Amino acid sequence: MSIVTYEFRRGTYLLSANDLRTKLFESLWDIPEGISYNAYLLIDDRTVLVDGFKGMYADLLIDKVKELLGGRRLDYYIVHHGEPDHSGSFPYVVKEFPEVRVLTTDVGLKILRNLYDVSFNYDVVSDGYELKIGGRTLKFIHAPWLHWPDTYVTYLVEDKVLFSCDAFGSYGLLTAGYWDRDYGDIHMSLSKRYFANIVARYRGQVIKAIDKLSKYEVNVIAPAHGPLIGDVGSAIRRYLSWSKPVFDSKVVIIYSSMYGNLEEAIKYVVKGVEEVRAKAVLMKVPDTAITYVFEELLDAPSIALGVPTYDGNVFPYIKLVTHLMTTKMLDGRHIGIVSSGLWAPVVEAKLIKDLEEVKAVIEGKVSILGRAKESDKEKLIALGRSLGIKALELSSTPT
Ligand code: FEO
């Protein structure tokens, strides 16, 4: 396997490893499209490595860095963020270049020491600190919680390049350099899904970071996953719209169905949603992987949850969805519940309890015993209508 190498500014190289071996990112999110890990190498009077790869690709990174350095030493190693999708190569790099000075934050240092049993030289970078590397200057800007508390980003002042680490990243493999020039909008969904899965919990910090960075003129965003971004204005608008979020006029209907009865009932909810001309997005779990479910949930004002009873409790995959809604802080959504059981309809109250932490507005609920009866059908259609109307209202409300 080789890595993608692209000198996109004089003396500034993108080095990217394409990973198709990892099936679940963070052991949780399906990535059939793969993912890229981007490092960057700056060659000036001083030499600087920015970020790295997952550990299994460390040799590729080191070989390429040595080749491009052509016998020169590596002076600095910027570690923006300690998550092992970037820092897995860290212990190999510091062993290969023992003289390198690692640039990290206080929290980053703690994370690196907890992850790796290796000694290294380091400097803790303060917010706003500038480092001259020859004709060019690096400015370090703390951006905590994008995506962990250790995170900072680096602005290459003279070339107006922002090395943004996880922020503005994207799933998918890299074959060329720029999102806008080389990919068109292919990366739109991949980037939105990455945001929804990985960054969404930190929406407030995204808005703060974008505000903090607004005083810098940026011509290129160089993220740690996915293509370079030349159309910086569009990227920022996208991130802000996902962070606020700006709602779509849709009802996302997430359900499980063991024997088809609940699936049949859900069709009446869809009917109600479509009657008021809102969009119904059907997602059966686990048939549909949660990575896609959370991409849809990011901008969904209204949600219907179809939940069977399982061992006297909420069906496990719906439990996973509500648990992740809590961790991703998808607060204040309008939710309709369709629950099913056969002899004891206990699951509705349990699901409502699970939704307490996300401050869900319960728009309505229908409890079914076995198959939906005629009397249930009108209630299901009415629930769909009411969720659809709410979606239309909230999607047209300016944020
Ligand atoms: Fe791509 Fe939070 O690591």
C-alpha cells in the first residue's frame, strides 16, 4: 500500500493513508467508504510534521517523511489531538526521530503519556503562540473539544492554511487533493455523517471555534481526515448550519420490528407525515447502520420511534439510538412513540424515561398490542400528521 502525497503549497505536503481495513470507526460507526488519515510535512529552515496516522500505517508515514526530508532532521512534531486514529503512529515517530520536539497542550501531554510508554522531548504550546520555521510562521490556536479537550489547530500565517485536525474532516478515501475542485459535492454526505457521528456533541464549541478563527484569513483548510478544502466560506457555512442546527422539513422514523407487526403500524405514521407534505425518512434498525441514522437525526426536528418490547424492556437497538441521542446531545426534538407488546404494554414509559435527558418534547404516543387494529390506525396517522406539522414549522423558523 502507498500513501497519497501532494505538495499543495511550496514546501507543504499532504501525506494521507487510506484505510479500508477498519470496518467500524471508533468501533461503532460503519465506514464502508473507508477513511483517510492526513498528516502534513512542512519543509522550511525548520522541518515540521503535523499529526499522523493510525498505528498500523506508521511505517508508511515514517518512510515517506524520511524520503521527503532527504537526510534532514525532523525538528518539530505538532500533535493536535491524541486520539489514536492520528496518534497511533506517535511512538514510532518519536523513536525514529528522537531529537524531535513534540508540540502539544497540557491535556494532550497527559493523553500521550497515558497511551504510550515512550519518552520524548516536548513543549506545551500556549494559545496564540507563534513559531518561526524560516520564511513562514506557525500560529497555534487552542480549540478544546474539537474533538477532545486537548485539541488545538495551527494556522500557517503566510500561506493562509489552517490545519484543522478533526474539524472539517470527512469519511471516505482520498485520491486527489481538494474537495471542491476534485470531488464536487461527493463529500457532502461523508462530511455531514462524520460531523454527526464524531463532532456533533461539541456543536457549541464548534460555533465558538469558528468565531475565534474568524479574524484569520484562510485560503485552505487542511483537515486530518478527507480532502483539502479551498471553498472555505462554504465549509464554514455548512459547519454552522449543522451546529445550530438548521432543521430539514422531515420526520425521521426509526423503528425495529421482529415479526413485521410494528413495521406495518409504522406505515400509518408515514401516511400521516405525507398527508401534511412533510418528508418521511424511514430507518429500520439494525438493518440501517446507526452511522446513517445519526446523519439523518442531526437536522431532524421531528422523530418517530417504533419500539417493540424485548424481555420486558426497550428493544436493544432502540435503546442504543436513545443512548446515543443523549451522548450526542440531540436535545429538544419532537418525538412520537409507537410501542408494541403482546400482553403487557410497559415499554412506552421506559422509553419516555430514556428520553428525559435529551429534553424530548413528546408529541404523541400510540401503544399497540400485537398488530395495529382499526382503532389504532387513525391514531397512528394523527401522530404522523402532528410530527409532520411540527417539522414544517421548525424547518421554516429562522435560527
Ligand atoms: Fe480523528 Fe478525534 O480523531
